[in-house]
Amino acid sequence: MSQESSLLALNSLYQLIDARLSTLHQALQLSSSLELLYAGTIDDGDDEDGAIQPVIYEDDDSDEEGSEVTMETESIPDVEEPEAFCDISDHEGSDGMSE
């Protein structure tokens, strides 16, 4: 291998090393931050013994309670209930079913 080809190969190698070293500091900061966050989540999980606590939301609106009462007592007196059709004895194929 000649001196020029060696310089070209080493130059590309030095550029690669320089690019990796320029991002090393940022990568180490990110790695240590993630490690601290992960350790914090592991410590939080030990306190609960693996049990998931449900979040209960209670709404204190009095408007909601009033609307439920009106819905239960609300009725339409003029409308008749529809009658269910249940007499199938008039049907020709129902002789075996009625016995």
C-alpha cells in the first residue's frame, strides 16, 4: 500500500473517530439521565408491591343528580305502550310447536 492510499484510509478513519467523539458527550448525558429515570421508576414500583392503584374521580356537580331524578320520574301519559305480538297459534306451521 502506498503512502497516499494509506493517508486516504487513515484520514477517513480519523474523520469517523472525530464524528463519534463529538457526539460522545451528549450521548453520555442522555444515557445517565435515562439511567436515573429508570432507577426512579424501579424504586417507585417497589413501594406499591406490584399492585396497581385505581384512580377514582368523583364529580360533585349537583346538576347531574337533578337530571337523573327528572329522567326517572319523567313519563308521557298520552302514549300507549305497544303490545307485543305473541300469538303464533294462528300460523300454519306452528302445530308442532304448541303441543
